[in-house]
Amino acid sequence: MTTIRVRSASERRREIEQTAAALGIDDAYISTLVETFYGRVRAHEVLGPIFAAEIGDDWDPHLAKMKDFWASVVMNAGRYSGKPVPAHTKLPDLQPWHFKVWLDLFEQTLADTAPHPDAVPYFMERARRIARSLEFAISGLPPLNAGARP
């Protein structure tokens, strides 16, 4: 039997903040993760050209936005106010299968940098959910593994 726990929004926010802190996730780690990951993206033979076509050489604004995004996602920082779906749907070379490549690279970067081993699945649960929604948005079709559990 599944137990349903009802929490207020403030209780949920506090839980997210406490979990992130317990895993060593803070702004300094988010910065390390984003800088390391996007350094790898830039050098990646498949992902690099997609990002280069959109961002060019001016990575600082994108990195700042991604730091705010991930801080908001995993620490409930509330600093991100962008619109990821339109940002991704406008990329002509982005294909649904690229999200698997992105996720694999992101997971490896987490494995290499995470302050605590449990930070990897904590991030990846959220990253997979985000990737599935973006994959759906750019393809118009549900992801092939929508019903599969990682």
C-alpha cells in the first residue's frame, strides 16, 4: 500500500533545501558542475556543434543562466526565470536522440564531481524528467522510454 504524505508548499521547499544541503549541493558545487559539464559539451563531437551554433563564443550568459536553473531545480533557489521549451524548440539541429547523449554526459560529469554519491541520482531524477519534457516538446511525440524507469 502506498502512503500519501500531504505537505504544504513551504514544507516541500524546506525539504528540498535540506536534502540539497545534506548532499553537499550548494552554489559553489552548482558552479563547478555547470562549468565542468559545459566545458565537456563544448568539446563533444555531437553536442558541441549544436551549442556552438546557438551560443557561439559568448558562453558567460548561458553559464550564468544554467547555474540559476540548476540551483532552482535542486536547491529551490528560485533564481531561474527562463523558458526552456522555446529555447530548445528553436534549435534546428536538435534531435530527440540528443537528449540521451546529453543525459549520459551529464551523469558522467556528476559522477566525476558530486560532493556526495547520492547527489548523482538526486540530480539525474530531475534531469531525466526535464529531458523527457524537452524531447516531447521538440518532437511532438512522447519519448520512446516514457514508461520506462531508470
